[in-house]
Amino acid sequence: NEGAFIITCGGENKPKHIHDAFGDVAPDFKTFVAIVKELCTNKEAYPNTKFVAIDSLDEYARITENYVVAEWNASNDRAKSIAQAYKGFQKGENRACDLMIQQVMKLQDAGYSILEIGHTKTKSKSDVITQVQFEQLTCNLDNKYYNALKDKVNLVAMCYFEHVIDNVEEKKNAFTKKMDKVGELVDRKRVMVFADDDNAIDCKSHFEYIAHKIDFDAKGFVEAVEEAIAMKLDAVNGKTPVKTVAPKVEPAPVVVEDDLDEDDGTIPFDVDDDLDTTEEVEFDFDAVKTEIRNKNKAGTPEQ
């Protein structure tokens, strides 16, 4: 129960929903510093603690900014915000960033591994070379803080809901007068992404062979990291990287997508769970879609 010490920052909700959660609350940055000092100075008192979790990063940044403003106001003209502190473009933010990193490094130097918990947000970003803007799913932290903290970890997992939308059609927006794509949400599941080749998701990984995306699951997370480490060791030793964790066998999706293989108009399925055999049966895709749509529209919660 003491494997991870959770530091709940600022106005973040206390982890009452986690049974036997082990940790402390830091309503302000001074308290956060005191907790870090206790964990590092008296490490022998926490022999089972391997991880220190910071929940959440946006509240960690907020209490640090409040401290920087108070620090500046103690001996200078009064500043009302972080932007006015330390007199210069982003100098107040630079001071806050430095303080945040200092505390993280103290914990790492003491032998703890860090788990930083944040929230997601879609942001408009610019390509460094072309200056072309694009939308990206990223952390809701200020980019300066997020990039600084991201540089100090081995893995960033971006978690979100993956939606399955069917029956997409274009409809005219009554307000903008533009044509919008509108569809029916038929399913969704939680996923976590470690690597994204399209750069639509702002994540990071030092593990070359880690799975790009998995279901949002604690066991799956551990297995993905262990598999990536094992595959890297194989590569270093001159072996062909081989997956050590068997992939999850997911149930067949309820919704039949248009891009399924329909070369011969048939799909395989198990005839009987007790029989080790399969057969190909004619499948009417359009009929199934129609039936599912009707049930979604007219079905009761029990159905």
C-alpha cells in the first residue's frame, strides 16, 4: 500500500476513491517543498516507496506560480500575476519552471521514480520550420512547463476516449452556414498512446519498440513497457526483437465498418465455443447496420 506516495497539489481532489491511498496534501508550494524534504531526508522511513506521484501538474504549476509572485512581491513592486513578476518577458515563468524542476530532481536523486499526472487539452501549435499551425492533443499545461517536465521523464502516455462513429453525413450548420460532418456515436473506449507517427498526439517515449497504442489498462501498461525493454535488450544483443507479451484478443466489434474485407462477401466466425473449427457464412452487412441503427434509436436501456 506504500509503493507510491501521492502528493495532491493545490485544489486537486484528494484521492479518497483510492483504497488505502498513501500520501499527503500540498495546498501551496512551501508545503510541497516540505513534503519533498521529508521524503528525501528521511527516506529510510519509507522503505517500500518506489514512486512519488504529483497530482496534478496543472495544480503543481499554479501553486508554484503563486509562490513566485509572493516571492517577488516580498522585496519588489507588487505583481498581480506571474507575467508581472521578475520584470521581463516570461522571467516569472522561467523562475517557476526552475523551481518545479528542482523539486522533481531532488526526488529522483533520492531514488524515487516520478509519476506526473496531468489533464489533456487540444491546442493549436506551429511547426518550428514552416510555422504552419496544426491541432494537437496535448497537456493543458503552459507549453514551457510541459516541455520542461516532459524532458525529465522516459515515457509520456496520452490517454483519451477513442470514438466509433457511424452513419456520417454532411449537414449545414445553422449558425456558420458551413457544411459539417455529423454522425452517430455507437461506441467508445479508453486508450493510451505512447508514440504517434502523425504528431496529432503530443506524447513521448524513450522505448524504441513500445506499442504505439493500447487499451487504457494498468496491466496492459506494465506489459507494454516490459515488452519494450525486452525487445530493446534483444536488439542490443544482436537478436531480432521478438514480442514477449501475447497481444490481447479483442471481441469482434459490434459495428461493422465499411472498410472490412468484403472480397468474397463472407466473414469467418466460431460456430460453437466448444468446437475447434470455423466456417465461412454469408453475411449481410447492410442488414446488420440497419438493425443496429434501429435498436440504437428505439431500444430501451435494458435492451
